Amino acid sequence: MTAAERFARLPTAAKLLLILTAVLLPFGIALARLGHTGIDQAKAALDERTRDQGRIATRSIESLIARNALALRLVANGAIAGGTDDACLRAQRTLAIAPAVSQSFEIDSPDGKLLCAVGEIGNVAGLPIVAPGDIRLSILPNSGAVAIRVGLIGGMATALVPAEELRLAVAESGGDVWSLLLRDEGGELRILAPARDRVNDVVMSEQPIGNGPLSVRVGVIERQITATDRILLLLPVLMWVAAALMTWLLVSRLLIRPLKLLQAAVQNYQPGHGQLDLPGKLGPATEIQELRDAFGRAVSRVEQSEQELTGALDGQRRLVREVHHRVKNNLQVIASLLNIHGRSAESPEARAAYVGIGRRVGALSIVHRNHFAEMEENRGIALRPLIAELVAELRVTAPDSARAIGIELDIDTVHTTQDAAVAVAFLITEMVEYVILHSPNEPVEISLRRRSELSARLRLSNQLLNPDDDGDKEKTQFERIVAGLAKQLRSPLDRKLGRYSVDLPVFPPG
């Protein structure tokens, strides 16, 4: 079965859905690819934004520390340049006008001895000694701050940046930072502690600050594409699916279902067994309702016409039956008249002629009677009862010396046309009569066997039948007659010693 044949056998609703899919599927695929690309781009943008927020938080801390280190270096260098006496006081006065700079610091000698201090710094004795121009960053866990030590000409300066100031710097950056941790080789400083346990949607990153071992570990909440975002991005695809399904549903409800109801009513209708019951409600489609009404009117007209044809056919059947009846009666009257004239004939030849004609009229009457019996069934003439009745009639009309002739029958149940039945009846009559008149003591075998679906073979066997014996004038006439009857059956007569055969058309078995 080809693809076109399989498609033709599908229901209309399935065909419509396939057509809509074939037409709209390329657009749906294109829209789906665009939606998928949009989702990927949005996801990449959110990932980049998450990484940017981590970098911004790191830069905010790095900027705050760098500003404090620069300010501390400048003011401390100036203060030491003016002498070690009151160096911290001079530096404090300068830092007081600098915004967002730590006001707690100390100045040490190049060997790490304290020269002066401002504010509470805590114990920074463990910090390493730095050379002039160098900067070292260290975490003081106990102080909760980041220590900045810068190298000066003639000493060192150390300041603390508290964790609170670092937290404010991160908050001012505007990032959605979930956690932030500073750490170096000696310890850690928690700037932002996580409010709750979130692991799956947090992106962690770590970046160094300055030249030292200090690094910032930032955790930023990753922005995910929500189900609503996906629906909005895939809205064109959903619209395509909804349009295809809605079209299929509307066609199924407004067209296919009413037509199926109408089809079921038509299939349940049996002519002659009540009126056609069409459904009253077939949906809002006025065209289908008009189709229902038109079909009802057409069926009514067909029923009326069928009734008229049935009446005319009954009349014709009665007329044909009457004609057949009259023809049968007329043939019987002719046969009776021939018998009467034959009995009153004076010469034997005349009586034999009347009897021969009567036999042929009787054979025709038998064929006509059997045709009249089978005509209403439209199956043709049954040859088995016809041949049996014909043989009985031939025995009755045979001379007294041939009344005991043996005729054996082997007949299949086959049916044929009236023309073929007439030829068969005359053929059997001619051959049986020839045997009766010339060799009444020899038995006759008549067989009729189906050879195929549309043919059967008639065979008559008797020792008198001899195709080579044609010296007799009467035998020559007999051969001419049976050959002509075989031609009416459109089959050659197969002559063999003691057996004549001929094929005849029959109806298929049923």
C-alpha cells in the first residue's frame, strides 16, 4: 500500500491534523529554535551578570583597600618627613579631611618599633616588615579587620579597615552577594555570612587582591530562568500548538461529528423497513443541516420512485408469467394435436413423422416449463430435472418395441441459459430417438459433468453412435442435425466410437 493510499484511508480529522502539522510545523520548528536560542542567550546573560556581580564586589573591596593604602602612604610620608615628633598628629589632621579612609593607624620605625599611634589598632606586632614603597595586606581575625602596612622612607605605617566598612562597600556596589570571605595564609575574615543554606543556585568565585596572599571568595546567587520565563520565551510554539489543536477540535465538532451522525443514520436505514430517521441536531453548521434536509428529500423521492418501479415490475412479472403460461399451454396443445394426427395416419412413415415432430415439440415444452419455474430466481434453467423429465417423456413416446430401452443418467446440478437448454434438449432428443428407432436394445448413457466454473460437458454413449458410418442417408441427416445443434452451443461435437460429447456454458456454482 502506497503512502497516498494510506493517507486516503485516514479519518478526515486525522488528515486535517496532519495537513496543519505539515503546514505549520516548519514555523513551529523555527519558533522553537528561536525560543531555545533566546533561552540560551538569557541564561548566558544571567551567568555573565552573576560573574559581574562577583567581580564588582571584589573591585569594591579592592578599591576601598587601595584608597586607604594610598592615603596612608601619602600622609605618613609627609608626617615622617616633618620629623618623628608629632608625626601621628600631623597625619591625623591630614586624614581627617579624606573621605572613607580609616582614622586608626600607627607609625613604626624601619625596624618595627612603635613611634606613635592614633585610635585602637590592636596587636600588629606580628605583621611583617615591609620595605619603602611596598604594601602588605593581612587579616587580623581577632580585630575583625584587614591590616594595611605600607613601607615609608624612614619607617612604616599600619592602618586597619574594619569589616563593617568592607561590608558597606560591598552593599554600595549593588550586587546580590550571598556570602563574602577574605582569607590569607594566616586566617579568614567573614564579611557577609550566608543567611541560609543555598548551594545549588550559588556561584562561588575567588580572586586575589594586591600583591600579597590576600584573596576574596564571593558567593553570588545565580539567577535562574523560571518556568514563567520559559513559557514566555516559548509562547510562539505554544500558540502554534494551540492553533493546530483548536482547528482540529473545531473541525471535529462542527464538521466531522455531525457528518458521522448523518452517516450512521443513513447506514441504519433499510429501504422498505420504515422511514429514514435523520438526527435533528447536527451542530451550528447550516450547510450540514441543509445537506440533511436535501438527503431526506432525495430518499423520499427515491422511495416513491422505487414503489412505482416495484408496481410496474410486479405488473411486468405477471404479464411475463401469463405469456409463459400461454406458450406452454399452446405447445401442449400442438403436441396433443400431433399425437391425434399421428394415431389417425394411415402409413407408418406418416405416423413416425408425427411422433418425431411431437417429441421435439415436447422437448421444447419441457425446456419452456423449466425456464418458467426458474426465471424468478434468476439462476437459469436447472439441467438435472430438465433432462430427467425429457428422458421420461422420450420413454413414453417411444414405440412399444423400445419402451424397455435402458437410459442411464449421471447428471451434475448445473444451470444454463434458455438457448443452451433448448439446444441440449434437442440434441438429447435427436440422439435418443436415433437409438430408439435403430437399436432399441442397446442402452444409452447420458452424463453431464461440470468441467470448470463456466463450462460443463454433455456426453451420450451408445454402441450405435459411430462417426465413420456415414453411408446411410438417414445417418448423414442425423449427423448434420447434431452438428448444427452443437454449433448453437458454440462448441465442436467430439465424435468417437460409441460416444458423442459437447461442451456447453453454465452459470458459476452458488
